[in-house]
Amino acid sequence: MSRPLRAPQPPSRLVFEGPHTVRKMGEAFRIQREAEAMDYVKENTSIPIPTVLEVHLGDPSNNESNWIRMQQLPGLELGTAWPQMDDDARSETICQLRSYLGQLRRLRPSADAAGRIASVSGGPVWDHRLSNMTTCGPFESVAEFHDFLVAPVAQCPRPEWVAKYRSQLADAYDVCFAHADLSWENILVDASTGKIQGALDWEMAGFWPEWWEYRKALFASRSQPWWAQILKEVMVEYKTETDIDMDLEMF
């Protein structure tokens, strides 16, 4: 199954509506998934996230008409705060991140959707690693998701590599809830104490194979040593799977 090359989509646009609220506008399918995920995380974890005040889904062709109005949280982006944080503050951030990511990892799909790769509502997922333009899935199993990841290799001059890559991705992984876009830009902290003030950008969140959270946390340019060290301390590492998917990303 081949996937055409797609032009990157513009990021969601933020409008700060005073000191307390922010409006996030974007494609309808992204806004809907983010709102659903935020409600789910709010109900099932103690992770500090913005309170959703209002959701509006309008014209799918007009991103300005699709938006979430939410609480604006205090704090600095972790990437900005980390260089100025002392050891105690850094330890507090790492401790809280480990706790919060553990809470996400313990969340599982409902019994009738066990093993399914899907959004919170059970529908298609969206992830900029997989497609910039639209959703994909849902996938009925980890095996089906892995087939999807490997499928583009069949279009390269060495289609026999499909079997090589596919054999390296086992299908016995658990499916659990993941933020799926964890980065230092999406974590707000109090630099003086290290306390996490908020976790942002939940539009890619959903039920994914257990290795996906770690892989996505190292997506694009996120393999900086200081960040990789934090990840090593706060979550289970999946280095082999990440290396394989970095290869697959090239196809």
C-alpha cells in the first residue's frame, strides 16, 4: 500500500484572548481529536492540562472556523527553562514526568476495542509521522499498524526489504494511551521549583503500540542529548523500534 507524498500542513494557529484564555484553530479532524483527548486525560489522570472551555467545529475547508477555546496555563517551555533550573528543580520535573507518563501508559482501550490503534473515540488516528494531510486507521491490531508502517518500502527499488523490516517489528506489544507528540515545547514548568504547570498539544494522542510514545518523543530534531537523557529517566526506552521506524520514515 503506497502513500503519496503530501505537502506539510500549516501548524494550528494560537490566538491569546487576554491573560486567561487561548483559542487554537486548525483542521477540523485535528481539533476534534485534541478536544476528545483532553477530556479523556482530564477525567482519567492527574496531569495538569488546560481546561477546555468551548469547542467549535465549523466549515472543514476553513480552519478559522474550527477551534478550541481553553484555559491559558502559566510556566515556561521546558526547553527554555531547563538551562536555568538547578538540580533540585530538574529532579522534581523528572519525578513528575515519570509519574504522569506512567499514568498515561496504564490507560488501555475499552474491552471491546482491546488491541486497537485508534483515537480516544475509537476512530481514525492522526500523526504527522504518518500523514500530514489526513487521518489513518483505525487499525484493528498492532500487526495491522506495523503492516501500514512497512508498506511504503514495497515501492522502493528493493521491495524485498519489506520482509526484512517487518520481521523486526514484533506484534505482541501492548496498546496503551500515549500523548504521541511529547517534546520540550509541549511541557510547561515553573523553573524555580521544577513543578510541571501543564502538558499541551494533545491532537495526536490516542491508543498506540507501547513503543510509539518513546519513538515520537525522539521524532524530527528531538534527539538532543539533554532531552534524550530525560526520556531515559522517565519512560521505557524502545531503541530498536525507534531505529527501525527512523529507517521506515525515509520511504
